[in-house]
Amino acid sequence: MKVKFLLFSLFYCSLTVQAQWTTHDDYGQDDIINPSAATYHFDIASGPVKANDESLTANYQCPKWFRDAKFGIYMHWGLNSVPGYDGHYGRWMYWYQEPDSSLLKNEILGYRAHAPKVYQYHLKHFGHPSKFGYKDFIPMWKATRFNADSLAAFYKEIGAKFIGVMAVHHDNFDLYDSSHQPWNSVKMGPKIDIVGAWQKACKKVGVHFAVTSHLSNYCHEHMFYQGTNADPKGPYAGIPYDYMNPAYEGLYGKRSPDRIMRQEPEFAQQWYERTKELIDKYNPDLIYFDGPLPNGIYGQQLAAHFYNTKLAKDGTQQGVLTIKRPRGGFTLDRECSGEDELQKNPFLVDTTVNPGWFYMGNSLNINKDGGDSGMGAISEVKAKDKLRMTAGQIVDNLVDIVSKNGNMMLNVGLRADGSLPETFRDELVKIGKWLKLNGEAIYGTRPFKVYGEGIFNMNAAAGKKKYADNLYTYTAKDLRFTTKGNTIYVIAMDWPGNSKTIRVKNLNNRETNSIKSVSFLASGEKVKWKQDENGLYITTPSHPTGEYAYTFKVCLK
């Protein structure tokens, strides 16, 4: 490694960093630097943004395009789609038995009970992991029906303003033309530059382009390849699993006794180079990290390079970098959740229409609530193209998120062949119809002084747990607000009834005394209204137009 670093120093500036460890909750560590003092090398684009928290915070402002976009679509699709049984298949297929309780407590972040069922499934359908490992799914992945152009056109038609493509999942297999990682979709499997295809398709249809990286912090470093080294008993006892073979270290990572939880400088350096190449080759508008800022100083250097690169290419800083912990210089992402209150800064919610992030098809690994091992326990219940959220639930969540200053990025799991399952397509079409009628109250809007009002009680609904999507039922008395110019949009989360009067307490004449007109947005019909110190009273039309949520347009003088 020292020789390698000395060679790099001929070309790149160097930075010496001392060891620093800081532990966190939920998503792992974002301040971890390196386990031993060493010299590291970075090559970041010149510009005003420096690789430190002060500079990142001072120079970052969420760009207008993102604040206007509100709704995007991204896809979990990759090598993991081939077995289609569990969203963390490569992680659990090597678990012969439940781990020791000490490991569960101290080392295995996010372990789900009954993961050995994935091992049993693999043994039955593909063979023992000493003979058929995760790597052996690569030649099986053909992607014969993948067409980025047609999917991008469809996503734009139904209202997506940005499209995200997975560049690498936790399995360490790159889905682009990677110079630093031979285990990628160009050299192996479908032999397609998937990220490149999506970048061209997004440019063709005129939507913003996003990439997601899920190999992003210490708990994700080759976490797919954990478990035991071999079966402890039975007919295969003592026969090493394929991931113990040094020939496959490029995919599985180097084997060491403490491989479950570690931070290797060599891996962090390669992560930096691989992710930097995504920026330099494909110029994404948004980068999503599935965790906090990855790999300490490497993440800071990467962020500075991204922001400076976007500034140089676009003339203004148009890049968005989302992470899953509040931190200056970045946009906050909430996974399958949201915010309880109106937020000062824009944020992103990534959620999914299908149970599990990847397409599961007829998988048995779907619980009654939907989800893979990252979203729920395993149960022996057959399900085909089951929905995690219906179009109506997605619309409700979108309205709530936007009213609180957020955006939604909706995941749609593609089949292994690259096709969009019909069940998910049908829900997207319904969402698109709603946006065609009500998009004026979503796109390009800004929050009102309060996000809404009504009888919905978050704490009661969630059992005093933090907000999570798809768990709640809103009523017609639950209202959400957005604004644009001299217009306030009042969105009822259900139909109040034909020719009924609803009261909007936050639009009383002490707060807003310059109303010019009120109309039903979906039809354009002017409606009756009156206002006093107790609120704005709106009479609904004689019948609804559309479904799910209903918008009233309040124009001010």
C-alpha cells in the first residue's frame, strides 16, 4: 500500500490524516477517518468549496431546480434482482445459522431474525454457497428487456421531474463503466453501461439525472459477505464458502477475522475513486448516499469535488448531495418516513411502491406488511407484485411531504430483465393522472407559514413513534397548504362531500384578508367562499373531479 500511495503522490496532492473514531446510531459512522495514521491522496476540482465542514456548510444551498421538482422516481435494479428473493440476498445467503448474541449486539448492524431462511432458499434453488456463490448470479443477469429511453419517457409522462439510477448497491457490483472496479455491468453480466444509458435517456427527455450509491459507510463495507466461513455441521461441514477464495476479493472484499465490522483505508480510497468517476463521467444532478456522509475525510473530499465540478459545468452550484443524518452542507434524506413538522431546509424522502426495494415477484420472503429483510421479517406468505403503497397512499404522502418543504423520490423495483411490472405501472399511471389535475399545487411551490391543520394526530397514529410513511389514514378534515406567488393551495386529504362547507382556520381574516377568489383546481370551477375571524369557509363543488386528495386554489389580490 505504501508503494501505491507514493506513486499516487507523483500526480496528486496529499493529505495526512490521523486516526479518529466516532460511533453513531442507525446508519453507522460518518466521522470515521482511518484506523491508522497514513497519507492519503485526493484530486478534487478547483473551486470555492474546500473539504471541511465549515466550507461545505458555507457554500451549499439547495438549488432551485430541486426545490421546484418535488417528485422523482428511482429504481432498485441490479444483480440482486436475479435471485429476487430478498433485498439483501448476498448478505443473508451465507448465514447458516443465527449469529451469536454478542455479535448481534456489538457488530452486526441491521441484522434481521430468520435470515438463515435465505441460506436455505439458496441451498434449495441454486446449490451450496461453496459451489454457487453470489458472484455466480452475474452471468445469469441478461437484462434483455432493459430500455432506459422508454422508461424515462414514461416516468416523465406521469410527472417525474428527476430520475435516479442505482450505481452500486451494498453488493459492491458497479452498474457503470468503472475504471477502478472490474466487477461491473460493462465487463460482466448484461455488459451494459446502465448508468450511462440512464444519463443519456434523462437528457433526451429533459429531466434531472440522479445516481444512488449504497456502498457508503463502515457497516456497508462488503456487508453482503458476512456470516460464517463454512457450514459448522452437515454434509458440507468445513467446506469454505466461495467468498473465502482470494480470487474473488474484488467483489467480496478481503477476508479477515473481524471482517464484520471494520474500516480499511484501501477500501475507502477505492470508494472515493469509484464515486468520483461517477461524477466526472456522468455529471449527475443529484447523488444519494444510503447512509451518513461516507468514510470521513474521503466523503468530505468527494462532496467538495462534486460541488466544485457542478459549479464549473453549470455556472452555478446545481448539485444536490443527500445523506441520512442532519449535517451542514448537504440535503437530508429520510428513508420511508418524513418529517413531523414544517422544515426550514428542503429535504428528500425516498420510499417505495413495492414491498422490498428490489422486485420480489413470487418470493416467499414477503411479510404481511410487505418488505424485504431490510423492511420486515420473513414469513411463508406467497405474494405476486404486491404493493407496499397504493397510488392514493403515495399521493397523500407526497402532499404531506411537499407541504413540509420536502421532495419525494419513489422507488420502483424492476424485474431482472429490466421490465417494469404491470402492477407498479398501473399505480404510477394513477399518480400521473392526479398530478395532471393537481400538479400546479405541487411543482414549484413553497411552504405556507404552517404545513396544515386537521384532526390527524401524529403521536396517536404512530404510537408516539417518529413519522413513517404508509401507516396512516387521513380524512377530509386534514388539510395541507402550499404556496406559489399570490396563491395559497389548500389540499384536503379526502373528499369532504358534495356541496359541503369546510373551514380553513389558518386562513382567517386576521391572517389573510386579501382573498380575491377560490376555485377547485382539478376542474377550474369557481366555488363559494366567505371569511371571518374564525377562518375561510369553502363550499365544495356538487361532485368531485379526480380522487385521493383535492385542491382548492385561493388567489390573493
